[in-house]
Amino acid sequence: IYPRDDILQAKLDLLEKTNMVDYIIETYLTLHGLDDDADVPEEYQQKRAAVLEQLEDFREKEEVLVRIFNAENMNKLRSEKDHTKLIETLAAQFGYKPEMLDDMYELSRLKYSIGNYNQAKGFLSVFRMLAPASDPRDALACLDELKEMMKSDRVIPLQLLQQRTWLLHWSLFVFFNYKEGDKDGTELLIDMFLDKDYLNAIQTLAPHLLRYLAVCVIMNRSRKKRNFSDLIRVIQQESYTYRDPITEFLECLYIQFDFDGAQDKLRACTDVIVNDFFLCHRLDQFLESARHLIFETFCRIHQVISIDMLAQKLNMNPEDAEKWLVDLIRNARLDAKIDSKHGLVTMGSQHISPYQQVIEKTRVLYQRTNNLLYCFEKKFGLRGDALDRPIHN
């Protein structure tokens, strides 16, 4: 389909970003029709010498690591479930030192870059076993510290924009793994992504992150009107640079009020979420929340609704749709009545009480306060009970 030389050139361009120098030289010779003993560019020779020098620098460290983590020792170590005891055993019996963990990581990166994937996999498997257990609260505290560091006026604006963009990407690992009680990281992601500085970074350099913001806003139970209005505004502004079924679903629902289009986009959302690293485990939660949105939006402009028609809008059969509506009305305490005989849902007037408005506005304050307290304790080394005591000058 494509010319042979074009494919080889694309292959060479890709390989030049790695340390697989022998493969680079082989591809170069093939592309230009040269013999194996022909001269190659000096930059390839220099790169080859640099890679060999790196391997030589790591030789002694690699020999020590291979000796400690041979197959026999690994079989014994895998039976130890306590991480602290595992490290103590390694130190006492094999002379393991904490700095070896960093050496193992760097060595695995080097092996990966030269195409030695089996050895890289072996070192990384040991690294995962020895690395300290991750604590989402620690990760969240580090994320907050990085955000504070980026408030410095001494950083060049363009560099600051790039740093915030990288932090937004890294934060996905934190927010989608964070869970405390019945709370998860979706509300925290919404707060960060809708912050004016980080929203500017998304619009300028990373509009594809709108997917994650949209999913979190849809799944967020509080569903603040301001969150939706801000998100819809940004989706409209960036529709010329980025679109996917998730953002198009919101466009159909909130801008065009096209419920048939929203139904089609919701089907397409399934394929997107199933193949997304961060969202694949939240498919059911997303679909349930998206159906709630369709129902709520539909109810705002209709007082009497046919269950059969609503089932089509929600991509469900009528029996399942009626059961789903009963559960939704009961759990959400909606002012609605279901007439099973005629297959109709009659909506009453929907007014949010002042009490409910206060609840919605203060819902996330408890979690934010806990996160702030945790960061304060970690930074100043104070226990929670110490913060309760009065401070005297």
C-alpha cells in the first residue's frame, strides 16, 4: 500500500528515539541499500558508544542485583507477604540496601530502551515487589504540594503552563485511584480541572483531558449546576479542536436537546470507556449516571412521559425501564407517579428546598477539610489531637 522507502524512513525516525543502535544502523543500511560494512553517520557511532558506556557503568550493579534476586531466592521471597519483613530479610541475608531500588529502576529503563524487554520485565517485577506500598492520601498530599510550588512568580509563564499540563496528566493516576470511605477522587478532579489556571492549560495544550472532566461531572452525584455550565461552555469553545462521543453526548443533551442523538452517542461512549485505561472500570457507573441525566433533562421539558418512549431514549427494554424508573424515583425522591396501566410517568413540580441547597453546597467540605488537615499534619509533623490544643505565643 505504501512505498517501501517511506515505511523504512518512518521506521528509522521512530527507532532514532530509542537506544536500539544496532537496529537503527541495520534499518539505515537497508533504507539506503548499503552493505553491512558501509560507513554510517557519525551520530550513530557516538550514540552506540554512549549506550555501551552506560551499560558498562551499570555492570557491577547489575551483577549484584542478579546475584541477590536469582530464581532460587525469588521463590523464597515471594512467600513473604509482609513488606517490612521482606526488606529486613534481604538486608540481613543478602546485603540489600535501599539505594539498590533506584538502581533497579534505572537499569530496567536502560534495558527497555535498548530492546532487552525480558530483562527489563524481570527487573521491574522485582521493583514492584520491593517498592513501598502506595498510599493514595500521600499521593494526594504530594499533588497538593506540587500545585503550591507552581504558584511561584519566578517561573516563566510558558514553562508554568507546560508544568501544569503535565501535572494534570499525572493527577489522573491519583484521582482515579483515590477512595476514602464512600468518597472517591472524582470531586477532587473536578475541582482541580475547573480551576481557572488548570482549565486554561487544558484548553491550550490538552483538550483531550475534557473526556475525564466530562465523565467525572456526569458521575458526580451532587451535579452542581455551575460545574455543568462551566463544562458545557468549555466543550462548546473547544469543539473545533477536540470531540469524542462523551463530549458529543453532553452537546446533544444540553446544547441541542437532541435526545435521539444523545442516545446514539451514549452507545458510542461504551466503546470509548471500555478502551480507556482510567475509565474502563467505571463503565456501569457512567452509564447509570448518563441515563439519570437523560431522564432528568427530559423531565424538565415534559410533564407526562411515555415509558416506552423513555425506554428507547435510555436504550433499555420497557420492563427494565419501568423497574429502573421505580428505583430512581424512590432513591432520588422525585415528585413523580408511574401509571403502569397506561405506561406513563407524570412529573410533579420540582423545587429544591433551601435545606437541600445548603446540603449540596457543603457536601464536599468535609472531605476537603480532611485533606487539608492531612497535608498540615504531614508538613508540620503534628498529630490530629495536637491541632485541637490552643497555641500560645
